[in-house]
Amino acid sequence: MDFQYSDKVKDLQKRLNAFMDEHVYPNEDRFHKEIDANREKGNAWIPTKVMEELKDKAKAAGLWNLFLPESKNGAGLTNLEYAPLCEIMGRAPWSAEVFNCSAPDTGNMETLERYASEELKEQWLKPLLNGEIRSCFAMTEPAVASSDATNIEARIERDGDEYVINGRKWWSSGANDPRCKVFIFMGKTDPTAEKHKQQSMIVVPRDTPGVSIVRHLPVFGFDDAPHGHGETLFENVRVPVKNILLGEGRGFEIAQGRLGPGRIHHCMRLIGMAERALEKMCKRTLSRVAFGKPVAEQTVTLERIAQSRILIDQARFLVLNAADMMDRVGNKAALKEIGMIKVAAPNMACQVIDWAIQAHGGGGMADPVLAHSYASARSLRIADGPDEVHRNQIGKLELKKYK
Amino acid sequence: MDFQYSDKVKDLQKRLNAFMDEHVYPNEDRFHKEIDANREKGNAWIPTKVMEELKDKAKAAGLWNLFLPESKNGAGLTNLEYAPLCEIMGRAPWSAEVFNCSAPDTGNMETLERYASEELKEQWLKPLLNGEIRSCFAMTEPAVASSDATNIEARIERDGDEYVINGRKWWSSGANDPRCKVFIFMGKTDPTAEKHKQQSMIVVPRDTPGVSIVRHLPVFGFDDAPHGHGETLFENVRVPVKNILLGEGRGFEIAQGRLGPGRIHHCMRLIGMAERALEKMCKRTLSRVAFGKPVAEQTVTLERIAQSRILIDQARFLVLNAADMMDRVGNKAALKEIGMIKVAAPNMACQVIDWAIQAHGGGGMADPVLAHSYASARSLRIADGPDEVHRNQIGKLELKKYK
Amino acid sequence: MDFQYSDKVKDLQKRLNAFMDEHVYPNEDRFHKEIDANREKGNAWIPTKVMEELKDKAKAAGLWNLFLPESKNGAGLTNLEYAPLCEIMGRAPWSAEVFNCSAPDTGNMETLERYASEELKEQWLKPLLNGEIRSCFAMTEPAVASSDATNIEARIERDGDEYVINGRKWWSSGANDPRCKVFIFMGKTDPTAEKHKQQSMIVVPRDTPGVSIVRHLPVFGFDDAPHGHGETLFENVRVPVKNILLGEGRGFEIAQGRLGPGRIHHCMRLIGMAERALEKMCKRTLSRVAFGKPVAEQTVTLERIAQSRILIDQARFLVLNAADMMDRVGNKAALKEIGMIKVAAPNMACQVIDWAIQAHGGGGMADPVLAHSYASARSLRIADGPDEVHRNQIGKLELKKYK
Amino acid sequence: MDFQYSDKVKDLQKRLNAFMDEHVYPNEDRFHKEIDANREKGNAWIPTKVMEELKDKAKAAGLWNLFLPESKNGAGLTNLEYAPLCEIMGRAPWSAEVFNCSAPDTGNMETLERYASEELKEQWLKPLLNGEIRSCFAMTEPAVASSDATNIEARIERDGDEYVINGRKWWSSGANDPRCKVFIFMGKTDPTAEKHKQQSMIVVPRDTPGVSIVRHLPVFGFDDAPHGHGETLFENVRVPVKNILLGEGRGFEIAQGRLGPGRIHHCMRLIGMAERALEKMCKRTLSRVAFGKPVAEQTVTLERIAQSRILIDQARFLVLNAADMMDRVGNKAALKEIGMIKVAAPNMACQVIDWAIQAHGGGGMADPVLAHSYASARSLRIADGPDEVHRNQIGKLELKKYK
């Protein structure tokens, strides 16, 4: 048992932090302003120039594709090694893309890496790994409680050499980015099959006829441009049979493998997001005077800072332990540990950010870092499975010990 | 002791609810779409047509200026009688303006009614009461913790027959609405005077040279158009001496009188906002099936619905009691009761809305009612004095009993 | 709508408070010491002398049987009028007996008053009203989740002119008091009947052969002597047929009527208990200095005091409203309101007392008022129906609006 | 970074668990009954026979003095290695003494080991290590907020070759055990010295004239016999000068070294206590049926079980990390980490045990494991420094990063 980061990790942390200090934080304002300008000009969905500049720099610095474990295509890091790096990116969540480590691309790349044919890999994984294109994951549906996979209504029906795809999806993050060239789509191939064999996943090129974006979904008022979240419609979309991943009826199985990494990456970033909020809370309360002394000296402030430190450190260990489990026993066997952090990390971050906002007074509601983090952390109590679904599953797994 | 609404109130509730059913809820979508369209065309700050239409209807229905107690200019309702009506408006917060009962105009009208000269009343109160113009209240400052009034840095300096005003304010809600024609501005006339005699309030016409809006402040991603919140700059703004309210050094005193009604109105609306969220939570969970049965039948759901009902009813009684205190002993003597609901109501609403969102899954984050209520209720834990400041004051008042 | 106590109530509050000041608080220590002495001598279950003395004084002062509404046998007070008086007794919970207003006697008296024959009334209600005997209510069972009345396993079987009673009960409060002369017992007369017609209630004299106390149940370490809580065994206990209340199969119906008053009395007392804890918190923190200033001046303390004041006032209004509902629409129709306070009041009290203890440091854990209140308030989250059962019921009643 | 226990630890866990299964759990009832019998006979403070029997067995099994790191007198375990073993003992907290690992002896032994002369070690440490005597730590005072060490009023005054000790202490745990033969006493040798140089610690044999126990302090109704907590009086107690530890004015320094291990041991045990409560919650809810299905299948239950698992695992990692810090950088440098677990662990345990009790219904309040754990975990939010003091210190240490 050892709670210290390895030298390899410490070195990467140092390099990544240096990159953040030199390139990311100083460009944060520029990033937002570029989007604001695009939005005012009528199209917020244009990729930013600053992002492409920074991607080149990150690639040059060897800080690229850090996320992909057990693959020659990644940077050779385990989940446990990646976690503290992903945390650093989470301090400025938009920066994950700088290092080609942003959702949903990471989850999609890991899915393609593990479950796609060589042909599909050549076509889609390669440009994704190079940061040339982006991707989208279409699973959640507006009409049903789709955290229960058996509720999924979208269809993937075989018609000769093609599958015909129909369905309405939402929270298709990144769908509207013009660089998004490919969807991984989940639907039912056989609604009469055994409960967890009905679903399949299939690769759908963005420009296939019948794919359309109905509207953009805001997250508590934020459009999250230029990434954004789409409600997407698939009407008689035809793709070749070979685009299916693993085979018919394997969708649920892939989902279990895919969702784990996606969830834990979110949690890693939430740790960093909360750390930054705590840092801002400390700095702000040290500098503001009210009723005769710095706000930082009020015991209410001290308690919140202390509690934040406790909450963050606890959640970090839980995340690291889950990452370690994934490395040691695999994503599926680490189901419980992943579920636990998926509940713990967003709730922790919501609390810490809430306190940080309160410490900023009126400024907190308009602060580009805090206000967006607040919405973002809150959204992760729903995205990738709501708290309630995860807690039920964790509870059932715990009860199993006694049955 | 009697917990039943009077017949007078019951009748007004009935009429107001009927108006909401006939005119407000059916126009909710239209209201949002009109703003969206304006925003897309490049100016979200244009007043909506639907609002002006509805204002006429409300005036015709005798549902106008319901808020102003103890005045021949109002509808003759006490705070206690107004509370359950204001609650109903809170179910669709944008509708308060329909009845000329929206912030910050209500607080400003009440201030002018009580503290302004007849000349100022004729000029500003009259058109405000008629819903012809709107107004702004400029107190909070970005540079200091201005919930401590002694921190205020803005200046109001006498120069002959004029006052010269300098200062930077923010959260000047409604400043950008083209119908906003007048500011009530708080600044220091004498920074060397006794702590609570340094501040004064003064009436500043919107078009006075030197008044400018620096930027719009979003509330967690929402621009709150067409109302909005401005950061405003006052540079050598000159107004006649007679524009001062009550006299130099009376600003803190006016603030104490003005802020009470503003705060309690927010709280009344929050009760309605929470009721609507609970209603949506019930309806949604009744209609969604997950893991084999309606979500409403899960005990987790039942507990949240029960707890919401308890929280709302408790907060409502506290609000009604505070309103009653204001009617019986005056706004200043009801300081503690007002502070108590100012803490209790937003926190209650945040919790109930949070649960309602969770019950809606992904839809909750983009739901125009719930997502905006979430930001709005959260903002009221800061606006008009953060929780912490109110709690400190309540605590001190409670301790006084034992000193 | 009126939030002021009536003059009648104000007068009673004044008289009761005077009695508390003169007779109850000064005897608190003596009461505990008398029990301690008895316990050391080997029998903690001996009624105290101080209690009998004070009962005489209360009777003389006209502060007797204040609880019984709608009856010539009571003091002519409604539930709404009784609530603030019961609250005052709750400040020193042992004092309720001084005024013949203590559980479970009040619930049992109300049950006998409403549902017993004249003969049973003469025999049991009369001496109870005079404070000559005490009583016990035997419903809860150790073997099953008896908050679900259909789980009840105890039997009441007809055999000629007698009922034969068998069953094991626990939390039979007061069973061991030598003055306890009568049980109201709940069991099934017909396990095959419709779900809520299986149960009956019957009067069982304490000295009937077959009634025995198996053991005393501590409440978190407190024996609650001389009252206490028994696990009781009923083995072939025979009572005359006329002892049944209302008739066979009416037990569930009586329970609904009986439990309401019992629950709300507990809640009224919890308000007083919390008030006293808050008072102690204020006094203590004003007098203790740590790290350079009185603990009362720490913002953490101020926040807890403020929050306590908010929580208590909210819960009090909810209790008063429920009492008012019981007076206006009856105990059964006030089911939801009673359930709501049964959840809200104990949880509120647990929180306020917890803070008060924390403010007392080590002293809080051994403080005879606070430490016992802590256990007592906590026990009321389970006694008379656990929170979860009440919340489920409230949730279902709320959902009914939308079905 | 490695989250797996070492083989050495796994082996010890296995042996300790086996011992618990064979000797501790089966004797739990006997242990309580022996104390109950003694209490009924008029003296609850008699050491139990079962304890002495089990101590012999534990010594024979090599499970003895596991706590003492960096010393040839201990079992050669680091804090990190001891933590998971101490957790196991925490499942039945009375069992810690079986392995000579119980408070306050462990803290006192560690203090003597590090700071006492060879002569004092021979006299007191040796029999303590052998489990022949027990000891007491007298620091906390009833008259002042003694978590602020500068408030301490007890005096240690030099008079020739002796120190004269005067003071009133409380929460002197174990003082009344007839096996308790020695006190470590903290008092001021020089109240005029620099703030943290005023205090000293001194060894006081129990039988020195002037040492008396004023009363026993209950913990929420529990007397915690046969160990118990005393209020102790020291009146002109004279001990030889050589009994002072380290020297005059070193008391605060020793306290910092002593309190860390004591605190972390409590936290380790709390993890085990919470694990046992969770286990009982699972088993109970699986076996009880209410409203038509096992309580374990209700989502409210599943959520609480899940949340308990999350809370426990988080707290455990925090404890293990703090233990690791103590091993690597020393007790004093690990101040922040120790403070963090001292806040986190008791609060976590209070929550988990609270849920477990609720799941047991009426039985929970009288359950010898759960009800006592509830009081015990709650007391640790105060003992060894209240939450508030620790949070203030953690907050200040966090803020230091930004000063």
C-alpha cells in the first residue's frame, strides 16, 4: 500500500502543470472571447483558433492521447497513472481537448480501439487519435428513461448488406461541431431477445443521409459552445453491415466497457475542477474584507475550506482506487468502484463549487470558471447515469455479500 | 391564530389563478421564443410584445400593482394578503411583470412612495405604477463586499445645486431594458460620518450623461433577457440636489426599509417556484417507467416528494409570518423575520428544484422552467444579501435575548 | 389568517411558564437525584415523590388534563390551543406527567374517551384523568416490521365470553411503572379478514394472569426510569368480551384516530425541547471563551443559532397548522399534516440538539437535559412510525393530486 | 501508488479476524452480561473475567501490542500496517483491550515510550505493555474550553524536589478502573511563559494522596463500564520532580505528539464500527418484509447502503493516508491529515450508524452494538478536540498555501 505518485507520474504532472501555466490559463480568456465573438456573429459552433494552436503545442510537448491504457496508440499510461493528469486538465475543463483527452472522443476512441475492425479503426480511430476529427456518442433518448437500457427505443434493422437506423437521441455531445465526422450509435437490433442482448452499437458517418440535429440543448443556461449537446434524429439512416461493433446483440456489453472509462474521466476532471474552486475560494476570502476582517478569518469560511479539503481528498482516493481496479481487474469487474466514484465525485464537486461561489458573492454567479463548473458538475449527477441508478446498483452489489 | 386565507384572498387567488391558466402558462413558450428570436437577431434586450399584451389584460382584470401596501396607489393589499398572490406569480417568474409586480420596480416604487418628494413621485412613480417605464436599483459594487454597507465606495458629492456621482455598480438588474428610465443610486455623501450615516440614495435619470452599461452579467449561463443584469459605470454624473431621497446620510435607513419588501417578494415567488417544481416532479415520475415500475413508486421518489411538501409548507408559513410582522410592526422591526425567510426560502427552493431536475433526468438540465428556476433560486442565496450575512444577523438578534 | 396566539392561550402560557419557573425547573435536579438514588438502591422503577407533590400543585393551579379536546373531561382546549402549552412542557419533558399530559396516558385517555363503553370509562378513564393510575399501549412487536399493521402477529381470539390474548410486544412504554394498571392491546381477531379489518384493540388489566414484562429496553443507554419501556409477553391472557373497543376488526380504525394525537403531542414537546437546547446553546457560547473571544461571536456559532431559530419556527408553524387541521377536519383527514410534522419535528430537534451539544463540548455528552433530549428526539424518528413510513405515505398523498 | 494491503498485513488481518470469530464475537453477550450483573450488584467498575481470559488468548496468539510503531516494545507494525487491524477491533470496540490496544493506554504507552525516563518506563510502561495495569490521561477541564490549550487552569508547581499538582479534570477515561494505576497529567508550570511553553506533563501514580474521582460521566446515557469516564480532582498532589516528562514547558509539544496516534486509532476503529453497522443494516433489511417486499429492495434502503459503502471507503482511504503520513513524515508534520480524518471519520460513522439504526426500527435503539456505537461515534465528534477546532486548523493550514 503506497499513497505516493510514482516518479513517472510526478514528472508528467510537472510537465503538464508547466504547460497549463504557460499555455492554458493565459489563454482561458481568449478562448471564451473567441466563442463569444462567434456567438455574436451568429454561429457559436465554429471551432476556435486558439484550440488548434494549443493542440499543436501539446502534441509537440508529448502531452497527447494520455488517456488510452493498454494500447500502443496511447501514451502508455495506466488509468491510475492517467488520473492525476486528467485531474490537472479538469482545472480548466476546456483544456482536455488540447491534449486530445476530451469527452466523448476518449470514450469513442477506446471503444473503437477495443471493439472495431481494422478497417473501421483505419477510417475513424486514426484521425481521432490525430485530433483531426471529432466524434459523437448517441445513446440517451428523450422519450424514455434510458438509464435503463431495456427502455431504448431506437432501432437498427438489417436490410441486406445494410443496417437501417431509426431513432431520436439527445445529449449527443459534440454533434454540432463541424469537425464531428462520426457517431457511435446504440439501438436495438432485436427487441425480442434476452434483455441485455437486444442492443447493438454501430458506427455511423456524420454525413450519412437521414442524420440531422434537431436542436441544441443548453445545460443550465450554458450552450457549451463550440462543443454543445444535440438532440439528433436518425431517419432511415443506412450504413454497411460491417459498421456494427463486435456483432449484433453486443451493445450492452460494449456499453459496460465503454461507460466505465468515460465516467472515471469525468470524475478525474471533477477533482481538478473542485481543486480550482477551492483555490479560488481561498484566494478570494483572503482578499475580501467584511465586517472588519478578511472573510477568510471567519470560522464559517475556515470550516468550508477545511471541509472542501476533506471532501476533495476523499473523492480523489476513491477515484484513484477505481482507476487502479480498472487496471487490475478490468472495467467490468470494477463496476462497483466506478459507480461509487460516479456518485461521489459530482456531489463533492457540486458542494465545493457551491461554497466557492458563495464566497465570491455576486461575482460567483457570473464567474466564467465557477459558474460554468457549477452547471457542469451538476450535469454530471445525471449524465452517464443519474446518481439514483448508480446507487441502486452499488446497493445491490453490497447486499450480494449477504445473500 | 388562524391558518386559513381570508375570503378576500381566496377570491384573488382564484382570479389570479384563472388569469395564469388563461393567459400566462399558454404564453410561456411564446415568451421564450420571442426572446430567442430577438437574441438570434442580435439583441436580446428588446421588450417582448407578448408582455405588453398581457400587461393590458392584467390591468383590465384588476390584477395590477398588487404589491403596494398602505398606499392609495396600490391595490389595497397588506403584505400578508399579497404573499399568496405573489406566490402564484412565482410559478412563472417572468409573469410578475405582467401584473406590474416585478423586481426591482416594486422595491423602487415602494421607496419612491415612502421617501420621495411629490415632484419626484409625479415624474417617476406615476409612470412606474402605470407600467410605462421600468427602473433600476444601483447599490452592489464589484470591488468590495458590499453586503457590508460601510464598504461602499461610490460617491455622491455636492457641488453647488448638483450632486456629482461617481462609482461602479453591478447586478444593476434591468439596467439594459430600453424601458428603464431611472436609477435609484446608493453612494457615500460623507465617508467621515458615523458608520451608518455616510450613505445616501439619489434618483438618477437613465439618460443623464456619464451613465453607462459596461457589460451584462450572466446568472449561471442565463442572460435573463430581456431584463438582464448590468455592470454600470457612473462617471461625473450630475443630478439636481432635489433628487436626493430623504436627505444626506439617510441612505442606510432607506435601504433597511426598501430591502425588506424586495426580499420577501423574492421569497414569496420562490414558494411558487418550488410548488411548480414539485408539481412537475410528481407528474414526471408518474409517467416514467424505469426498472419495471413508475419512478413515482420508488421509495426514493416518494421520500423526495414528501420532503418537498414539508419544506415548502414550512417555508410558506415562515414567509406568511414575516409578511404579517411587516404589516403589524413595520419593515424595520420585522428585520429578523425577514432575514429568516431570506435564508430559508432560497435554500428550500434550491433543494426542491434540484430533486425535480434529478427526476427529469437529462431533460431537467434543459427544461426552460426547471433549469432557469435552479439558477434563479441559487442566485437568491446571494442577491439582496448572502445567506451568511443574514444568518450572522439573525444569530446576533437571537443572542441579544440572553445578554 | 392570523399568527398570534389568542388571549386565552397567552394567559395559559403565562400561568404555565410561571408554574415551570416556580416548581418544575427548580425541581429538575431533585427529580433526577431521586431516581438515581432509587436506581442505586436496586429499583429505578419506583415513582418519585417529587412527581406526586408537583401533580397536586398543578391540579390546584388548574393546569391539569390540558390535552383532551372536545370533551367535558378535559380543560376545554382545542389541539391548536394545547400545542403552545405542550411545547412549554417539552422544555422539561418529564414535567408532562406533572400536568397529567404525558404519553402514553394522553393517547390512551383519548382512546378510551372516544371508543370505550361507559363501564370501561368509569373503571379506567376516570382514575387516569385523576392521575391515580397510569396506562400502557401495546402495539409494536419485536418480530415484525409492525409499522405495517398487516404484519402484526399478536392474536385476540374469542373463547366464549372471553378473549384469549397471545403475543409479544415491545416498546410498551410505562409498563413497568407500578402505577400502570391497564394496557390497551392491539392484535388480530381475524387474520383472514380484509387487510385493515383484521386488527382489534382491547383493554387488558395489568394484573390479568399471563401478562409479564420480559425485560426493559434502554433508549441509547437511558433506561428512562421510572417510566421505562418494556418488552411484554401476553400468554393466554383472558379478558371479558366487553373489554374490546368499538368491536372486532376496528383496531386499525382506532389506531388511526389514536396515533394522530399521540404523534402531535410528541412534536409539540419536541419544539419546546429544541427551544431549550437553543437557549442553552446561546447561554453557553456567550460564556465560553476560546481562541481569544466568546464562542458566540464565531460565525459558525452564529450560523447555527440562526439556523436553529429558523428550523424551530418553521417546525412550530407546521405543528400548529396540523393541530388546527385536526380541530377543523378531524384526526383522520389531517393524516397528511400529522405525518408531515411527525417527520419534520424530530429531525429538526435532532439537529438543534446536536448543535447545542457540540457547543457544550465534553459537557454536552453528560448534560442531563441535552444528552437525554438527544436520545429522546432520535427515538422519535422511529417511535410511532419511522420517518420512512410517514414519508412514503405523504408522498403517496401528494401524488394523488395528479392521478 | 498501490491500494492493496501488503502480504504481511493480509496475514495479520486473517489471523485477527479468525481470533475475532473464535473468541470475540461469541463472547460479546457474555461480556455485557458480566457487566450488567456487576452493575446490578452495585459496582459496574469491576474488571470482567472474560476480558482477562481473552487477553491471555490474544497474547498467546501473538496479537498483542500491535499499535506501537518504531519501537522494539511493539509488534513491529507501522501505523499504516496497524490501521486495518485496528479497524477490525473497531467492529467490537470493547475488544481493543483484548489485544492491549485500547485507549487511553495506547496513547499513554506511546507517550512514555517516547518521552519518559528509563526509570519511569520500567515502573509504568512495562506493566502497561504486559497488560497488568491500566492508565489514565488527565488533560480536559470542565471549567474552560480546554481544546484551546492556553485555557488550561490546572497547576503543576515546583516545591523543592517535588511538584505540587492542583486541578479539576474530566473525561479522565478509565480513571475508575481499579487496574488504573497511573495518570499522565497536563497542567501549567509557568502561566507567564510563552503561550505554548506554559504547559507540562507529569506522571502521577493513582494512589498519590490528593487524587480523587468526583463522579462518573455518562456518554449519552451509557456509563461505559467497566472503563468509564471520571471527573477527577487533584488537590495538593505531590510527586517527585523526576516524574515530569521531557521537562517543564514541553507539555504542548508532547500533546501534539501524543494526540495524533490517539486520534487516528479512534478513526481506525470507527471505520470498523461503521462496517459492522453496514453489515447489520444489510442483513436486517434483507430479512424484514414491510409493505409487501423486503426492506432491502426499497430504493431508499439501496441508496443508504450505497452511500454507506461510499462514505466508509472514502474515510478509510483518508485514515490510511494519514497513517502513512505519520510513518513517513512524523506525527507533527501529519497534523493536517490527522485533523482531516478526525473530522471525517466520526461524522461518517454517525451517519452510517444512524441509517443502520433506522433500518432496525425500534430494535435499533436498544441494540447493544448499534445504540452504543451511535453514542460512541457521536462522542468522538467532541473527544480529542471538537470538529470545529480541527476544521479551523485545517482551514488555516490550507489558506497558508496562498499567503
